[in-house]
Amino acid sequence: MSQKLHVGLLVSPGLGHIIPALAVGNRLVTHHKVSVTVFVITFGSSPAETEILKSANKSKVIDIVEIPAVDISHLIDSNTKLITQICILVRETLPVVKSVIFTKKHILDALVVDVFCPEALPIAKDFGLPNYVFIPTNAWFTALTVYCPVLDKEIEGQYVDQDEPLKIPGCKPVRPEDVVDPMVDRNDQDYQEYLKVHGIGFCLSDGILMNTWEDAETGSLKALRENEILKAIVNSPVYPIGPLTRHNQEIIDGSADDRNFVLKWLDQQTSDSVLYVSFGSGGTLSSKQLSELAFGLELSHQKFIWVVRPPSEDRANESFCTTGKGGDGTPEYLPEGFLTRTKGYGLVIQMWTDQGGILRHPSVGGFLSHCGWNSIIESITNGVPMIAWPLYCEQQLNATMLTEELGVAIRTKVLPTKKVVEREEVEKLVRTVMMQCEEGNELRENVKKLKMSAEIALSVGGSSHNSMCEFLKDIEKRIQGYKKSMSEETV
């Protein structure tokens, strides 16, 4: 591939957006000899984001340009939901984005915008740059999203009240209870933003990149490429380039001593004996659910590492924009005596830790996860089966894929956001995943096979490697076409 290409990536705030964008950038640089500049819209409220960007800058593999977000406090209130907040923040910052990209346009050959930045596509077009959207999640979510404007016209009433699953051409139908968060209430601004920014915006680019791979989603990818209805809606090529994950990432909001303490503790455990419990950069539980989860872990008598956060009674994504260091000492919101009773087989962490390093460790044999896509692919690529505990965004959809399509996870009887999962069920789930039983062994076999398919996809000649090559060829083709048209106009 040409060594002269220089790709820009525009990224919205949030670790769930920054981490996969950096993974794409690293992949382009190290495997395809492409120069990369990552433009990150920041709002300065997350120490975790600051640390990970600082770490990326130190590596000098890619160029990081931080774009401070404008103040939107006058445009939102305490009731404004997360997706609306991010969409407004990106929209209001676009003039600054355009100014910053203008200073770099002489070195850029293409601009890739992330899932919350399709409204920046006209900037790329104004500068004559080939432009693409990067969706840091899966093809099933993408298909649902681009088809949602059609569903909006065809279906009356709330999606969650429908008696039948939502039919997506060529794809597995989506159960009403599995719709993404902004589709839950069609009267909320979140839904309108989702329709405009995502449902329509994804289809306005020269191509769509996704952090997935062929073997994981054969049906949905085929539908996006070949189904006449979906193909007409998208009207641009799709490039599954995953699964891309962070590697050797410095610990976030923690020192080397913190990291070494966790990994040294794991070194002392036997193979596949530890359950890792984490709800990602933004997930929180209610006080009651925290207590039941703690008692369930205790009853299971299985070793665990739990990244714990203060409870939230209102929103499951309460800490999404405010992630940082946890407190010191014993968390007062855990059951009295819990740490004492689980000492020796349980490790509770109140800081951001090296999740990749933990999941790669041979002592880890299971992952109780909120089903964020970044966490899912980190678990799969390390051969770790999961307990699906979806909380927000597209996580219900992801959980269904993990359990019903891929067979690498088990889940709670009822969505954790609908009803408290009691300690007895937690205990049973943990034992199923961690102990040598028929169901647990099947999960482990399935995830090992999927891990192997991921490795093959990313290897030279593999489907995702080839897809990235096709994406870069498309850039070169469009550049040549642009130069030819400019030459003809001059003549």
C-alpha cells in the first residue's frame, strides 16, 4: 500500500470512542505504513481520557491533536440524555473542528469520522477529501441504525411496545426489548438525534468501517452488501476491519505499582480460576444491585477481580463522562464485612486498571461484562467466556448476539436494567462460567474458536486485513478521480 497516504480520524469524547479510534490508527501505521493524525474532541472532564491520550502521544506512533469542545451548558439541562449531549457537543464544536482540520488539510488524504461525528462529513467534502465513517461496534447495530428511518415511517407507537420483533432486511430480527437506548422513547430528543446523526449520517460517506469481522457476522455483513433494500440505503462499501483492540496500553488513572499489584496477584492464581468483573468506563449499578452482586460473588466461592464504582440510582451510564480515579479505602457502599470475608480470593479495585492485561492473563477464566463492544472483543480475542450484563446504548443487542449467535456468553433471566438480579442467580451464573460443567466448557470451546477466527481475519491475507487494504485502495482511487476532475476543469 502507498506509503504517502495520510489519514485523519475525527473522534468524539469518551473512552469507548477514543480507544477503538487509536486502535485503528495504530493498525494503519504499523501494518499498512500509513501516516495518521487523530483529532480528538475533548471536554476535560475525564482524567481517564487525559491519561490515555498522553500515553498515545508518548508512543509517537500517531499524531494526536486535541480539540477543546465548546461550552454547551446553556443548551442542555439535567434531563438531557447522553447521546443528545454528545451530539450537541460535537455539533457546536464543528466550527473549531473545521478550523483545526483546515490547518492540516495539506497533509491529509482522507478523513474518517467516528460514530458521533457524521455531521463533520461536509468539512471533508469542502476540502476535497475522501470521507468515511468508523463505527466502533458491530454490523447488526449498523444495519438496525441505517434502517431505523424506514422503521420510523412504517411502525406506529413505541418500538418497545411492539408484539413482534423488528424486521431488518437480511438480518436477524431485533426484539423490542433489545433496541438501542435512543429507540426506547420516540418522543425524546435522543431518538431524533439518533435518526439524524446516525441513521441518516452513516449513509452520507464514501464508505463505512466497522470494528467487526466476517466470521463473527456473516449474515449482517452480507445483508449490508447484498440485500437490495439495505444496499440502496447505505449506497457505499462497508469495510469490516476488526476486531481491533488496544495492546500494551498504559494503566489508566493508576501507577505502575497499581498495575503490578493486580497482575502479581493474578500470577499467584491457577489457570482459568479468576472471574473479572467490570462495567466499563460508564456503567454503574444501583445500591441494591451492587449489594446483590457482592453477595452473589461471595456465595460462589470463585476467585474474582471486581472494578467497582459508586452506585447510581438513576442512570446506568452515570459515570460515562466523569470517569477517573476511585476513592481510597473500603467502599462504604459494599456490604459490611464483604472485603474481610472475601479476602484471599477476591480483589476489589476502585481505580481504572489494565483491562487488556487482565484479560490476557492465563489465570482469568471468565468476564462479567456490561457488553460494551470494546470489552467484548477484548474478551473474545483473549479466549475468555462472558456473563452478559447489558446496561445501556447497544449493549442489549450485543448481549443477544453473544448468547444466541456466537454462543460465548450466558446472561441473566431478565435485563439487569429492568429488575435487580438477586444473589442466587449471580452465584449460579458465576459457577456456570467458571466451573468445569457442560455449559461452561461449551462456552470456552466456542470462544476459543472465535478467537482463532479473529486472529486469521487480522493476519496478512485475512478478511479484515484485506478489507483495510480495499479501504486504502478506495482512498487512492478517489484521490486520482479528484485530481483528474480538477485537471479537466482547468483545461
